[in-house]
Amino acid sequence: MAEKKLLNRIELNPKVMLGKPVIRGTRVTVGILLEHLASGWTLEEVLRNHPRLLRDDVYAALAFARSVVARESRRRRTRSTG
């Protein structure tokens, strides 16, 4: 699935989980999915523990994290070159 389409699965709403990025229509944050994966959970374990999620939801969380890191990296380069 194209990254733009994946990113549409992420919602930022100040009324949901204090505005943290979540999988659209859920209260599952991108952060908790990243924590699970970083601690060694497999994709199947994530999906088993969050039965409302789809495989593309987990991919969306990864795509969102990648976009945030890329944006921060560009911002830092821009500031350092002044």
C-alpha cells in the first residue's frame, strides 16, 4: 500500500488520547505499537493482542514514525545550515 494511503489510517485528534497519533477509529496509539515492535513482538503478536487492527494499521504506524523522523531530520539540517 502506498505510504500516503497508509498515513490516512493515522488520526491526530485532541479529543482522542490527548491528541497522540492513533489508528483511525481506535484508541490504539502509534507509540504503543512502536513499543510492542521495539520490544520484539512479531506482527502476528501485535494483531493477536489488538484484534481490531489490520496488518496495514501496523504498517501505517511504521510509516508515520518514518515520516516524523524524516521531517525532524530535514528540520535539523535546515537549522544547522542556517
